[in-house]
Amino acid sequence: MAGAMVSASTGAMNSLLGKLATLMGKEYSKLKGVRKEVASLQDEFNSMKALLDKLADMDELDIQAKEWRNQVKDMSYDIEDCIDDFMHHIGKNVVTTGFVKKTAQLLKNLRVRHQIASKIQEIKIRVKDANERHMRYKLDECTPKPSCVPIDPRVAAIHTEAANLVGIDVPREELAKLLMGEEQVLKVVSVVGFAGLGKTTLANQVYCKLEGQFECKAFVSVSQKPDIPKLLNKILSKIGGHFSHIDELDDLENIKKHLKDKRYFIVIDDLWDLSAWKIIKCAFPENNFGSRVLITARIYDVALSCCSYRQQYVYNMRPLDKENSRRLFFSIIFDSSQSCPDAYEDLSTDILKKCGGLPLAIISIASLLAGQPNSKWEYVQNSLGSMFQGNPNLGDMMQILDLSYKSLPNHLKTCLLYIGMYPEDHIIQKDDLLRQWIAEGFVISKVCGLDVEDVAENYFNELINTSIIQPVDTNYTGEVLSCRIHDLMLDLIRVKCAEENFIHVVDGSQAVTGLHKKTRRVSLQYHGAGSTLDLPHELWGLEYLETLVLNVEKGTISVPSDVAHLCRLLHLIVPSGVSFADRIVSFKSLRTLGAFDVSTSSMDSIMSLGELTNLRDLQILCSSFPVTHVVEEALRSSLERLSCSSSLNLNKLVLSVPRFPCTLFGHEWSILSRFSAHLQSLNLKEMLFSSVPKWIGQLHGLHDLNLWVREVLLKDDDISILAGLPSLVHLSLHVQQCSKQRIIIPGHGVKFPVLKSLKLYCPKLLPVFEEGAMPKLHRLRLVLEVVNQGPDDLTKWELGPSMDMGHLPADVKEIKIGMSWSLRKSISRWNVDAAQSAMRSAFSWRHPGVRLIFR
């Protein structure tokens, strides 16, 4: 766990060093005595951070090193609190007039300055003692020697009998087919996926299936920090080559010479980084004998690079489905893959959900439960995360998951630990996570000239690439917008967080008291909360709190009136169904508000929306249909007052207040055109307009638009209104009714000049592109509704003319099509496949080189 401890400490240190740098800035230039002491502390803590980074590379630390590390972390927390108090008191001072008031303010500042100087002196003494202890014990030279060498958990995966495997048949055949093919040139294929998915087992099964077709073969595993000469010797010994016993260059040449005129099959298991691959691949000659190399990796970029960036040669490992998970689980516990006693049914369902289809997790936990009574099952279900340590049955799983964590650089370890704040199975929004990393000081700014937000996004993408966190939602450019983390990885993270006092997760029904006095982060999680949400009263003393996110289950929850005391709150994010019972005028500092639910909030709150003139991001919705005329008028009035504010800089607006079953006319909500100066994103989901409103054409700064209309009127140039938006990058257009004429995408003049993504929901008919239309388009998604088609009609559907889309933009290489079936009769899977095949055939004849993907 040393890596977790040190990465948490360096995370604390990064935050402190940022605040020390702030005190050294121009704003505090008059505090000369304090600045001198701060500069001294800054140098000391920079040196300590360098040592912490060095300790982070050690797998285990001795007791003295751990104690020194903990003291450094505590000191960093103490000085950070001291700085916060100082900034708080200095920041509260305002410009005053009058001799008496100025004198009182000066005395107050002197007293505060004296207090911080005294605190700093105390901490400097502690820093001096810590440094002397470091020098005395030479902590950076202390590396404990392990008493025994652990067995590599991959050994069991390699030697597992095929008869004992579950769910391996389909992926084994898929991978073997991808690997072989008819090509005679050397082919490299990669298997990529999260720890514990069974990559090693799958690779070994494919190896056993195909090895008879090759003259030379080898299966070798790579360690996280590979010994390249030793690895090359392993390959040489397995292919029957001659050892050089000199250096790795000779070994590389010997392997290459031995394989030059032979058909070979090499498996490189668990490759961690590209530097090792750049050396190893030099041993594999291009001999046109149909040779194959199979790589397994946890990091997507590594897997892709090994295949020379050909995505079609990357095999994404999938978790076991529910049926195979149950088969594997029960075969170990009950000696049967089918039956489960009724008393264990619910418990097994919950435990398997926790395993998330990871074969390693299922095997480990099933082995732990075999032959155990019902009470043991309940205990495991409720405390699986805390059982990681000290349990031999879970040791292999712990070791493999921990390898993924240890492979991360220190800054990513700290960011990953922070995910321990989130509840199990929670969908984590990227923007929310990045904002919190930055606020905590985990993100190193000014890296290669990038803004801190860009650096944070790079951190996020690196974690996605490692497969430790998995993407959930992506936008039209392929950017990941949200993610989740496997339950068992979350449990491992929380074990590390608790040991290091990094994060404490508290059930909302429990008291917050009793936590460690230096607790820095608390995640209050309300499982199964009722209709009233009671937040701890300590929260309202956080007068510098900037972000409050309430992730609560659906239901009518009231935002406590005490939230109004958080006068510096910038971001308030709550789910739909949450009510604002009081006026929200006190939130004038808010920049982000969502979701504001008009169906559960008071009329006073709706009217006071117009006074929140600092808003940048506003989400308004109605969770209960239909919205009343009174509420709609109050909301329109608030937005009108908001648009009149000269200081308003609203960038993003989500307005989903439908008036079903009635249709909105074009002139309604025309007040939204007044936000044109700054508005970049407008989402009018389920706000059904009769046609495209003309006022939409005034939103010249709009980048993203989601619009719902009853029909597109060609005579009113509805498409031309949208085509004239000069900054529009993404358009999602939902058309409810079928028109007798197909939608024409104009190509003459400057139309859709920068549009990159189009999502079009329309009945049956595909759009037609004129020559030169949407020149920048490269992502096209269509949702077609096939109305009242019976099974016999589908294969007879007249597809010829309807599949001609005219002059498709050159950058469109694939079109994703979702099909919505509205049938009077039942329809078989065969009929659906036949219809899709007919569409694909008709389309490819008219648009060769463009692929249809049905979803």
C-alpha cells in the first residue's frame, strides 16, 4: 500500500505548494516578514516533495519511512489550514473610511499577521526536526527486503484446464479468427481490457488451439518493470535458439536469425509500456510465412501502438454476461453450474453484481464462500471491500487490481484515489470530476503551456486509457463525457483512502462525529433516503464552499433553506425532482444551476431565477407533465428579466419544459434570442415546436443545438434557418411527423460551414445532400421509424430511391442508424436482419466506401 500512502501525501503537498505560491504573489507583497518565512517553508516543502516522489517508487516502506511520511503530510495540512485562516481574515477586509475604522482594521491585520508568523515558526521547528530525522536515518536509502517472493497470479490462468473454463468458447473463436486470416505477412493482434477480465486465460487458450500450426512458438509473461535480457532469454529458450550470455543486442539478433525462415507464433502477456515493446518487436522478422504475435495489455494506447495503430486488430475483452457469471460462480460453490438453493439466490445476485463479470473476482469470492453458511454470505455481501487484506482467497485478485494502481504515476494515483468519494455504480460526470481535482490542487498547472483545465482533461484521458475507469457517455467528437469505475476497484481505492486518512465515506444516517481530527474530505452518502434530506449542520459553517453536488435518488427532495448561508457558492447541482421551496435570490454568486425543476419548486423560486445574473450554465426542466400555463408564464418572465442584465454571460442553457400534447408555435420562447451574445449551447429537448422557429437564426454564437419540431416545412426554408448558423458544430434535430418530401440539405452558398456532427430523427425517409452541403461533416447518425410494417412487408420495402442520399460529404465514412419499429404485428429477429441487410445492400450500391452501422 506504500504507493497509495505516498501518492495521497504528494496530493496534499501539491495543494500546499500552490497556496504557498499564492502567498508569494503580488497580492500579499506588503507582508514582508511573513513572506520571508513563507519562502523558507516553500523551499523546505519542495525538497520534501522530491523525497516523497522517490518513496512512491518503492513497493514497500519500513516503519521509520512511513512515520516520517505521515508527519510530513500532517505538517502540510497544518500549514495549509494556517494559510486558509490567514487568507480568510485578510480577504474579509474591505476599504474603510474614517480614522477610527482604518486604525481598527490596521490593528486587526497586525494581530492576524502576528498569529500566522507564530504558527509558521512552530511549523518550521517541526520541519527542521523532520529533516534532521531524514538525514539521521537516511530514509530514502531504506528499502525493506521481502521475506518471500510472491507467486505470480497469472500462473494459475495459464495452467487452468479448458474444461473448467466458462464463457471462453465465443471469445476464443473470435480472437483466433481475428489472429489468423489469410494474410502471409506478419500480423500483430492485441487483447486489451481491465485487470481480472481473463486476458491471460484467453490468450493461453488461443495459443493452445493454434500452436500446432506453427514451427516455432513461445508464451512469455512480462512484469510491470520488465527485465528485457531475461525476457529475451525466455523467448530464446522456448523457440530453441542459442544464448549469447553477452547482451540483449546479441539475444535480439539470435532470435531474429532463428525465426527468419520459420513460421512462428509468439504471445507477449501483460505488456505495460511501449518502451519494452520497441525493443522486443525488433526480434520478430517480417518473413511472409504467416507468422503471428499476440499481445495482452491493460492500457489501450499500448495495445493500439503494438498493432501499428490499426484498430481492427485490437480485441476488446468483455466481462462475462449474467448467465456465464452464474454458471462459473455456482460451479465452484455447489459443484453445479445450474442450481442454487433458494436461501442463497438473492445473496448470490448481489455478490455477482459486485463482481461485474470479472472471472477472477467470481472465482476468488466463490472459493471464499464454498461450504460456508448463509451468515458468512451475508457478511461477505456487506463487507467485501474491507476483506481485501489478510484473506488468502482474495489475495490474487487484490494483487492483480493493485498492479494496475501501482503502474500509475503519482499524480494519477492521487486523482484516482479521489474517485473514492463517489457512490458505488455512480455515473461520474467528467466536468464535475475535473473541477474537483483542480479545486483540490491535484493538477499541475502550466505544463507545456496548457491551461490547468486542459491538463486535468489529459489526466482524465490517461486514466481512461488504462482501463481502470470505463467510459459511459461520449459526444459527437468521441470525447468521453462520463465514466464509471468497477465496484471492486472502488473497494480497493477506499481501503487505501481509509488507511491514509485521504477520504472518509460516511452513510448519511450515521453521525459525522468521531472522524480523525485531520480529516480533509468526507463523502456523505444517503442510501434509501426518504422525502426529506437532512444534511449535517456543520456543512453550513463552510462559508467558502464553492461547489455543492447532491447526488440523491429520485423522489421529491427539498433543498434545505440553510443552503442560503453558503453565500460564495458557485456551482449547485441537484437531480430532477428536487424542490426549491424558498426564493433562491441569495444564490446571486451562482455560475452553475441544474437541474432546476419547475414542477416541484415554488412560484417564488421560479420568479427569482431572473435575479441570478452570474449564471453561465443553467438547466431547467419539468419532471411532471404537463407544465401549467401559470408556471410557463412565470418562467418566461424570469428568463426575460435575466436576458436584460448587462452582466449576464450565459453560455449553456437546457430548457425542457414541454407542453404535451400541445405544440409550441414559432414565436413562443423567442425571448431566448436575447441570449445570443454569449449562448453557445441550447438544448430544447421535448419542447415540440410546430416548425423551426425563425428566432433560432439569430443565435449566431451557437455551437450545439438540440431541437424538436413537429415537421420540417420546406416552403418556409426551415433547413435554411439552421444552415445559416455560422458557428454551429453539432445539430440534433428530432422531426415528429413524416413529410411527403424528403429533407434537402442545401449546398449552395455558405451553409452549415463548420457543422461536424448531425443527428437526425425522422420517419422512414433519409435526407438528401446537395453538392457541397455540410463540407465539414464527419459524424452522421440517423434514427428511422418504420411505421406499420408487417413481417412480410419489411423485405419488400422499396429501398432503391430512398437510400440515395445524394452528395454525401467526403469526410463521412460511416453512418450510424437506429431503427424504431412501430408494428401492428409481431416481428422476428430474422425479419429485422433481412430489412437491415436490404438497406445495407441498396445503400452500398449508391454510396460505396460508406459503411452503415445499425444500432
